[in-house]
Amino acid sequence: MKVYLYKLSFKGPTHFGETGIDLENVSEWVNSDTFFSALINTFSSIENSGTVTEFINSFQENPPFLITSLFLYFKDKYFLPKPIYDEHIDADLKKQFGKELKKIKWLDVLGFKKWIGKSGLTRDDLDLLKEVNEMYKKAFFIEIRPRVSLDRITQNSTIYHAGYVHFNKEAGLYGFVVFNDTSKISQFKMLLEILGNIGLGGEKTYGCGMFEVIKFQEISGLLKETIEMSEENSIGYTTLSLYHPSEAELAKGAENILAYDVIRKKGWISSGRQALPIKRKSVGFIKEGSVLKKRPLGCIVDVTPDNVPLEVLSHRIFRYGYAFSIPIGRIQ
């Protein structure tokens, strides 16, 4: 199957919220479940509920497309999450530079290929990886703005803070997508364009999250060699999206997992352009960079809260948990 790359250039700051007491905790990248929900809300703003429900139902068995999380790019660098598994790294290198290896969170494509490939890492490679992570930090900065809310009755003021990510002029977010149904390519591109005008993430009232799609094309070169590595020689898979195992996968327990981390997602419900005062059920995911023995599948997860009247919420709520994984070539 063909893998497509798309790049998003943001017109202003973004607010991709993380768990916290206030709004100051923000991320510079976007998990796949959040991005998928944004696409669905965009679709529901231009189509009727029946068409949207049909579209979501198409993901129940054989999803028409698979997406990654949205990661950072800066100039000609595409950053990818470092796979958690490191048993293939030379023992002496880990003993001498173990702390430095743990500090590395992001890899460029060349570093990623070395990490997942059969050649292993050298001391010189480690120096290059550290330079890449320093470059990653220069691609954006976080601004914390003081804000004031007024009590509706007493008019008493309360100060709080909100965080905003500003990307460097040559930086933004990118993602990969694979289409099982090629008729959905034009629809996906249309949703991206409309989402760019609406805004991705929170604080859209303040103009956050608006972007322009500056590239949408099949991957080539080193990216293609890395992302489309032959499964014939692979002995594991690393995830580039959040992953929620299906019931069949859960029944097998943890036998397929080599190295993983987890995250629990929760929050308020949005339906189209409308924010509802209802919280969805929390749900756990296996994070990006986890490593599994066999290719993971995943599913979409029903997180509809219990006992909500139909006049308040007239449809089910789902979160995207399909795995976008790529083969890796060296695990002992």
C-alpha cells in the first residue's frame, strides 16, 4: 500500500492541551486519536448526522485509511518518536552512555533508520542524535499567557494561565496516511483543508490552530526506505500512532508486547462545532514508539458516557485506536 506524507504549516500559535489543573500544559505535537476526532468533527460540520455515522461505522471492521500521530518537522528534518526497545543497542555503549540515550526522545529519519535497522548504533551516531534533539528544541517555543476570568454573579476576578506553542517559521507538523480505500484520498484532502480553516486543537476563539496544507504526496527516498521496510526481514513492529488493542488482541494478553508505555485519555465532548458540557469515558492507549512482535491492529473505542439523555447527546462517541506500525529489523 502507498504511504502519503502531508505537511501542515501553522498560521499562528497552537494549543494542544495536556492533562493539568489549568490550561498551561501544552504539547507541540498531536496524538492520532485527537487528530482523528478533529477530522470527524470537521466532517460533521459539513455533512448530516446519517452520513457522519456511516463514515464512522466504516472504521468498525476494515478502516478506509490509517493515520499516524502528527509529529514535528523543521526545515528538511522529519522527527519520529524513538522506539522504546533498546536491547539491540551495544551493551558497552549503553553502560557508558545510558543516561544520554534515555534523554533522547526524538530521531530524524536517518537516526530512526539506524535505530530500527540491523546495523546498530555507534558512538558517532549518538553525537548526531544529540544534535538532532537540540535542533528539535529550536523548532518551537512555548508561551504562557496570564488570563482573567470573571464570576458571573459577583464579578470577582480569578487569574489563570494558558500555554501556546509557537512554531519556527520553517517548522510545523506532518503525518503519514495509508489508504485501504483509495476513493477516500480526495475526501481526506478536503477534510484537511477545511480543518485548516477551522483550526486544530483548543483556544480556536483566539485564532489558534489554523494551518495550511503545504504538501501532500507519496513518500520517497530515505523516508520510503524507512517507513516501507520489508516485512520479510522484520522481527518486530514499532507504532507511530496511539494503539488500543481490539478484543481479540486483548484476549491474547501481553504476549505480543516487547516494550511499551501507556497513556490515559479523557476530556470533554465536542460534536461538530459545538462543545458539550459532558465528559467522555476515559480510555487507555499504548503510546507511540512501543514495540510489538507481530503487527498490531487496534480498533475504534466507544467512549460514550452512560445515562446521557438523547436530547443532550444523540450519537455515540468514539476514539481512534488503530495502530499505524512499521517493521523493524533487529530484535534479539
